[in-house]
Amino acid sequence: MAGLRAAIELAEAGTVLVVAKDSLRESSSEYAQGGIAVALSDDDEVELHEQDTLYAGDGLCDPVAVRTLVEEGPAAIQELIEWGAAFDREGNKLAFTREGAHSRDRILHAHGDSTGREIARTLYQKACSLPNVTFRSFAATTELLLEDGVGGATMYDAKTQSEFPIRARAVLLATGGLGRVFLNSTNPEVATGDGVAMAYRAGAEISDIEFVQFHPTALAVEGAPRFLLSEALRGEGALLRNSHGERFMERYHELLELAPRDVVARAIVSEMALTGTPHVFLDLTHRGESFIRERFPRIYETCLQYGVNIGTDAAPVAPAAHYAMGGVRTDLEGRTNVARLFAAGEAACTGVHGANRLASNSLLEGVVFGIRAGRAMRETKGTDLPVHDAQERNMGTVGPVPGLRRRIQRIAWEKCGILRAAQGLQEARSELETLAPQLPEERSIHQVALLIARCALAREESRGAHFRTDYPGARDAFARHSIISRDSDVTWG
Ligand SMILES: Cc1cc2nc3c(=O)[nH]c(=O)nc-3n(C[C@H](O)[C@H](O)[C@H](O)COP(=O)(O)OP(=O)(O)OC[C@H]3O[C@@H](n4cnc5c(N)ncnc54)[C@H](O)[C@@H]3O)c2cc1C
């Protein structure tokens, strides 16, 4: 989403190539269900959206970035509607729903629970209508070409098992999230943090990477993917029950099921430990099967595929890695500290989410900051195309090391996951440092897991989604952003 939106903005300045390592549709945007937050309803205000975002970010949001997001959001959404995005309506009016920690009904959705797919479809159609935008799928970017800043990238073509260079006046990293660094994740397989890993290797600053949001309610069925059961289900009244059938959220937070995600995730972990079971249950059955099927068609059908009818039965759920608040550090125009390297969307850290993301703010971030990055990239118009001596090379001999990917993911899940402590984080760091993966995606998850371990170890407090059992409270000394780069250990800014 962020990449397509930036490409549309940039197209008037020259030729734009949009690259995706899988099919163009395979992305987190495609799977985003619940919706997109925007202060557009009659009883909502930009200031209220701003306050809710700042509150969720637990003292770490960049206030100017938040203001930019909530102020520019409404126009960005109106534009999507003009381009054909069909958000759900009640009569003629847009239909807004509520999600956790929002003080108003401000979540727009499309086809019930296929919001991201509808926005991505709209952006793709728009981008296709622009002659300057071309696409290349199944080509993974593996490395940035460096020469007095960034001057292109190398791509890996899985079909020919070869790596080839592409020159560019500027590069935008819009590679999405990093959920697949962890063993359990709601993210698609492409979300391996490649942008963060490549940027780090190129000398870019990475910020707040220790803040990973674990979604409390992913489907927990043996052998099934960790399919997300959107927060919108709880917004519509779904209840959490432990394996004894008891509601438990009243013991953890006054907002019960709609408490902030990190609180709900930790409450579930605690109930799972208390009852000795690998999941709890999410129960919306009191709303009736026909309502559920109509309001959440995709979730209903997908759960059914894995043997769970959420219309008649409570679904087994457990937390899973979901969203990265941190990423490649940028200014409000997507610029990084490396010349001609930009980042937007989940791969970037604008400071908009602070220590915890407010539900449904990420799609909005992708659109708003995609526009801004695309505009800023136009300034590179007129720059000579860089010359590189990078050559095409055959990668046929590099194969996966059996079990390595899973080993890295298990270390990240068990030692850098929902509950963290110095000992586990140190162990994670030492174990990861003994590994040397060669394949592009394995290198990425390894690199990002190490960055998370190092920054989580340095942040000796609990804040937002980062919870240290050995430092369970927030500390003023850490009310700052972590910054790490190839050339410098963790600093605070
Ligand atoms: C299941 C799920 C549900 C969600 N629901 C919501 C929601 O309701 N509301 C909300 O606001 N947010 C939601 N989120 C979060 C939101 O979807 C993401 O934060 C957002 O879509 C990210 O957009 P993006 O453009 O940054 O990245 P993506 O949409 O993930 O796109 C990244 C693209 O980069 C490509 N790519 C990655 N690495 C490489 C590489 N090395 N070379 C080439 N291409 C590469 C990928 O193939 C992909 O095309 C959800 C996330 C998930 C996983």
C-alpha cells in the first residue's frame, strides 16, 4: 500500500518501477481486515484521533508525526474514495465501527473485513493507469547499491536463481513488516523485515525496533496458519474466555476485551499459563451466525476452512507477532539518513506509533506517508542515473540450511517475544551471533532478530508493547527513541 501510493505520487517525475518479491498482491495490506482509522464521522474530531493515538503510543509518539497523520488522513481517504475505494456504507453514509482504545467510531471498512484488499486494489488500478509506472513481481530486493548514497538495488530472481542490479535515482523501501522473524505471526510469508535489514547494512539508522505488537487473538488450531481474528470482533462484542469458560479480562483492565492490545496479549499469556492450555477462546456466538457471516465474511469462511464455525462456537486463539512500530528511521517526508534512500509504511519509523500502535492507524500511515515520500522523491528528478559496476551473478549454489529459519524464529519468539528479560535477551543475542545465514530472507530475519534483541536489552523498562519482567514499569530515562546503526550501538534520541 505504501509503495503503490508513493509510486502514484512520484510518477509525474519520471519512470517508477514497483518491485515485489512475490505476486504484487501478497502483502500485509492485502490481509488487513478490520479497517482504516480516520476522523471523518459527524461526531469525530481530528484532535480526538490525535489524543487516542498519543495515548496508545505510551509517551513515545512523535507529536508532529501524529498531527500530520490525523490531519492529512481525511483528505487522503477522500481521494481513495474518488479513485473508487468502496468502503461500507449505511444508506448513503460511510459506516464507521470502533476498535480498542478509540474514543469514537472511526474505523472505515470494506466488504466487511477486506479493507486492505479494497484499498490495495484501488491503488493498483490507479497506478496501472499511469504510463510511467511499471511493475516487476517475484523479484526480491537483496541489497542496496551504494555510491555516494543509494543508487539502486540488486534483485534476486527465484526463477533463474540469479541476482541482477537495477539502477535508480532514488529507492523507497516499502517492504512492510517483520512478523515472520517470530515463530508465530499473523503476517504473510513476505514479511521478513527485508527493508530494515538492507537499510541497516547500508548504514541507515533503525529506530524503536524493540517495539513489536503481538496481536492477542490469532487462530490457534494445530497445523493451521496463525490467521488473525480482527480486533473488530471484540469491537462487535466478542468475549474472551479461558479454557474453563470463564471471562477473565476484568482481572486485568477496566476496558475489558477492548483494553490496549499489549494488555490483552499479556492477559491471555497469563491465563494460558494458569490453565496450562495453549490458547484461550474468543466468543461472538451471542451475536448470531447470520450477523457474523455478514459482518465478517472472510474471517467466518477462513475459520470454517480450519474446522471452526465462529457463528456457533468460540474460536481457540493465542497471541502472535503482528506489527512493527519501529523500522527505518525517517523524517516526515520518508527521508532516511542515507542520501536518496526513503522508507514508508510499516518498514519505516516516523514515530507515529510510539511504543504501541493504535488499531487501524497503520493503513492510514501507509497512505499518508506514502504520499509524502513520493513527493519528496520527486526532488531527485534531474539527478544523473548512477553508474555501477554491479554485475548479474548466478546464485544457484546457495541453498537453505535445513532448520535454520525455524531456529532463528524460535529464538526470537521464546526470548524476544511478549515477555522479555535480560537473561533471555542476552542468550538470544549470543545464540544469534553464532549463526551466519546466506539466503536473503534468512539473512533478514537473522539481522532483524539481532537488532530486536540488542534494543530490547538496552531498553531497561516496560513501555507500550515492550514488556520486561525484570523492569515492569516505565522509566523516565527511557522516554526516548532507540536508534541503532551499523556504525553505532544503541543511542537514545
Ligand atoms: C493479518 C493482518 C491484519 C491487519 N489488519 C489491519 C487493519 O485492519 N488495519 C490496519 O491499519 N492495519 C492492519 N494490519 C497492518 C497493516 O496491514 C500493515 O501495517 C500495512 O498493510 C503495511 O503496509 P505496507 O505497504 O507498509 O507493507 P505491505 O502491504 O506488507 O507490502 C510490502 C510489500 O513489499 C514486498 N517486499 C517485501 N520484501 C521485499 C523485498 N526484499 N523485495 C521486494 N519486495 C519486497 C512485499 O512482497 C509486499 O508486496 C494488519 C496486518 C496483518 C498482517
